[in-house]
Amino acid sequence: MTRVAAIDCGTNSVRLLIADIVADGASGSGGTLTDVERRMEIVRLGQGVDRTGRLAPEALDRTFAAMRGYAELIEGHRAEKVRVVATSATRDAGNRADFVSGVVDIFGVVPEVISGDEEASLSFFGATRELAALRPARPYLVLDIGGGSTEFVLGGDTVDAARSMDIGCVRMTERHLRDGDPPSPDQITAAAADIDTALAEVRRTVPVDEARTLVGLAGSVTTISGIAQNLPEYDPERIHLSRITAGQVHEVTRNLLHATRAERAAIGVMHPGRVDVIGAGALILDRVMREYGFGAVVVSEHDILDGIAWSLA
């Protein structure tokens, strides 16, 4: 058994998983991962990056504050291996050296600013490792809707094709849906057109029509599942591996895009840090299901964070 600590620093949130892993050395695909701590803080590291190309000082301060708390947990639980991964916002930032030096000071390890392809691969393995019990049809299209980018990964036991596109929920909000409460029909139309252009580009390298099961990851998708199920509060056990129909996704998306900020904030499953960007996240999922013809999405609470943890086994 190995106790590991995985940190995923995305555009919208920074997350921690401390877990005990028992790897299956014979197959390389078995083994068990048992949570010790799983934490998430909304820090909005990618604030303004799409416009300025730089990480804002206040965004770095929020991120480092959350990381210092994580470092205390890692030390307290005596994790043997630590891996810090940074994704879209940091890839795009001209001052990412400031981020790297801050992380080294806090954790004593150099963060890996990974490529979109590696992000896609880690998301795929984190999400699909335990899907066998459900026996969903293969291949899967794993959809990881982040803050700055969205990953599209096709595969069964292994990754067959992957593409990362800059259409995350924070980026789409800042580009199209920032003004207006709720956003105007023209703003929604512009955002949908931007997403559809990206989806057409994905088809060039990922044969999405071969996929038999859509697997949705990350906070936008899990929140949509909670809303569709009418949960009074966020319940990971009921959300994990839930199946949400296209009709439910369309209805939730329409309601979110026509709701005021106050109405969105009052939804029981809504994290306060997701209120401003959930409409864009829902729109991405909705356009994917419409354009690629999926009748349902299997929702996973496990994603790149679990993939990072498994990589340390």
C-alpha cells in the first residue's frame, strides 16, 4: 500500500486527494484506491487569463492560500508521494513562473504544467477505472468540462484519440455570458456558436460517432446531475455513476441560462464558487449531447484527480 497526495490546479478550482493505493502489479489495471481526504476550493486561478494572458496577483494569492491548507493535511496524513498538476489557465499564462515558484515553496515539489493531451489521458483513466461494474457499452467518450478547457477522450481499455479545446466554463462565461443577469438570447447564441465550432474541430481528430457511452466529469456535470435529480443538497454518492438523459440536460441548461444569479445561488446543490459559471458549463454539455447525438450521460465524481493519484502507484 502506498499513501499518495494528488493536487489538481485547474482554471476554477484547486483540489486535493490523499488516498491509499494498492496496485495490481500483474495486470496494471486493477488495484484499489481508498480516499483518506478529498477536498476542493474554488480559487478562480484563471480569472482574466483569456483576456490578459497572465495570472492575476489576487488569483495567485487565493490559490496559494488553499494550497497551504492542503500542505498541512498532506504532512498530517504522512503521504509518501506528492504530485501537483496544473492545467489550462497555467498553460496559457505568460507569468506561470510565479505560479511554479509559489508551489515549490509550499509543497517542495515542482508542479507539472501538463499538455492538453496528458490532461485528457489522466482524466480518462481516473474516470473509467471503475466503470466495468456498470458494464456500459464501449468505447467511451469521456468529457471533462474544466474552467479553461474541455477534454474529449475516446477509448475502451486505453485511449484511442483525444483532443483538448479552449471552451471551459470560466472561459465561455468571460467571453460571452459575463454581462446580463440573466444573459441575453444573443449572448447565449454567440456562446453556443463558439462551442459548436470547437465541437466540429474535435471531430477532425476524435471519431466521436464511434462512442457508445458518454461519461461526463467535473463540477459542471456533477452539479447538473444533482439539479436533475432534485437533490436538496450536494450528495456525491447519489451523483456518482448517475445516468442523466439528454432531455434532463436540455431542461436544466435552459433553466440555468434563464435564471438570475440569485436564483442560481439558491439551488441546493450549487457550490457558491460555481454560481457564475454553471450556465456556460451546462451549455457545453448540452451542445455536446445535441451535436454528437447522445441520449444520456453517465456522471462520474472521479476524474483527473484520481488519474493523478493512480499515476503515483
